[in-house]
Amino acid sequence: MSIFSKTCEYAIRAVFFIAHRTESGDRVGIKEIATGISSPEHFLAKILQDLSRRGIVKSAKGPNGGFYMDEQTLRRPLVDVVEAVDGNGLFVGCGLGLVSCSEKKPCPLHAEFAVIRKNIHQMLVKTSIGDFTEDLNLGITNLKK
Amino acid sequence: MSIFSKTCEYAIRAVFFIAHRTESGDRVGIKEIATGISSPEHFLAKILQDLSRRGIVKSAKGPNGGFYMDEQTLRRPLVDVVEAVDGNGLFVGCGLGLVSCSEKKPCPLHAEFAVIRKNIHQMLVKTSIGDFTEDLNLGITNLKK
DNA sequence: AAAATAAAAGATAAAAAACTCTTTTATTAT
DNA sequence: ATAATAAAAGAGTTTTTTATCTTTTATTTT
């Protein structure tokens, strides 16, 4: 198990990649993104179609088409990407899978999980898609394999 | 997505239940555990077989048989249960799924995830299976549905 | 020894997640 | 208008996870 689903990992890596490649305003094709983040091309295509429908990335068909981002999408918090793909199960909901778990009727790990869930949520709310472009440009960080 | 797999959620709930029901030293059957934690009986049986092989729970066949725990297993940290079922992917490994991600060649969220992973790990190391028995006995916490 | 009990083991089935391939639609450039 | 390009959409397949059912093995009680 990892924190995010595979789909969500690809989604986050893809939006980082697009942000980093479209600062100048131009577009980047699915093939280039897929190789750039080491993901299966057609599977990623499905994911980006979905993110596009939800307005998290922009896309254009035809020659010189591809995926890109505008100032507004670059400022969207990471939590928007995660929620679009994996839903909010990571932030709400019981760590032990109990639907009835609540402050009143808590599971044994309720308090412990509250802290962890809050940490994850805050991290994803504080960070925006565009925040990571500079380090990628500088080669400090990396999205491949 | 939730933090743990369904299997792991059942496993944790089951060990809590067994700990809580076997303080007095007696054994509890798979049927009783399954209804006590709202899990599918045969699926849970598989999980407990595995935990039993790994020494995380004890079991005995035949009349008056069932699952139980001794002092030693009650003191084992929760992380042992999680690692037995879900592996250590939650504590080690990259949040974005990059196998090559490291301090030297980090993914963009490397630092952010380091904190979260450490939180989760510490929580699971600090808490033991037996730590939750009292609250369950008092009816403060709950393992059903 | 025989019957009853309960976990272990084996074999299968259903559902969800991950992944692939093909066709269609929109856009641009010639 | 035509050809070329690239995403969108549709229709699968494969793998993993979750779940069920049946048979076997070990243990206890009578």
C-alpha cells in the first residue's frame, strides 16, 4: 500500500510536468508527458481526459495542440488533484474503515488518525500545482521512474 | 483511497477485538470475531491464518479452540500488524511512486512526504495491540461497522 | 475409538484498479 | 477542401484485491 492510488500518483506527476513545461504558454503532448513521468501513455491519457473535464488541466486538439495550464490552474492546490482522482477518503472517513466512526462513537485509533489526516490534508491544501516548477527547472527534483 | 487496505483494516480491528476478548486468557472463535468487527467471516479467516503464521496472534484448533493472545503479542506494536499485511510501503518508498526517489534525487514532494510518513510510522510504533483494550471494555471505543 | 469442534488449507468467484488498443472528433496548416 | 495532427471517447484485457465456499487437519470430549 502507498498513500495514493497509482492513478493519483500519475496525475500528480503529470500536472507537475505540464506546469513545468508550459510556463512559456506552449502545449505539451501526451506522449511527451508519458515518457517525461514514466507512465503508460494510454492510461495517462484517460487520467488527463478526466482532469481536463474537471478544469484541472487545459487541453487543445489538433496540430500544436496538447495539454497546458493557465495562471489560475497553476494556483490550484494539490488537494484538488487528489480529490478529483482518489476522492476525499484520505481526509475524512475512518482509518479502520468504520462508516459509523465519529467523535461520539470513535474507533480505537480515532484520535491518532485525526492528526495524520489533518497533516496530509494541510500539506495538500498549502501546496499549489505551480509551486514545484522552479525546482524541476533547476533539476533539483525529478519526476521519472 | 484510504490509508490502509481493507485487509489491513480488518486485521487491525481483529487483533483489537481478540486482545479485548482474551484478557482473561480464553479463546475467541472466528465467527464471533467476524460479527464483532463486521467483517466477512471467511475473508477474515484467511487474514488471521496469515497473522497466526507470523506469530501476531495465537490459535488453537478443536473444541474450546480459537484465537487468543499472550502477554508478548499484546505488547507488539501496531506497526507489526500493518507491515505483515500491507508491507512497509507506507513508511518507505516515494509518495509519488518513483522507485528512484531519494534524498539525492528527490521527487517534488519528497520533503513533505517525509514528514507524513514519519508521523504515520511513529504512531504505529508507539502504540501496541494491547493499548486499546481498556477503552473497548469501557465501551468508549467501538469496532463495528 | 467415535463424534464434535474449530482452525488451516485449497479452490473459485466477483469487483475494482491498472493498463491497452482502436475509432472518432476537433483543429490547424496546406 | 484535404491532409495531418493530437486529444476524446469507446471498448476491451490483465492484474490485484476482496470475498465465498468446500475440504482437510488437529484437538478435545464422550
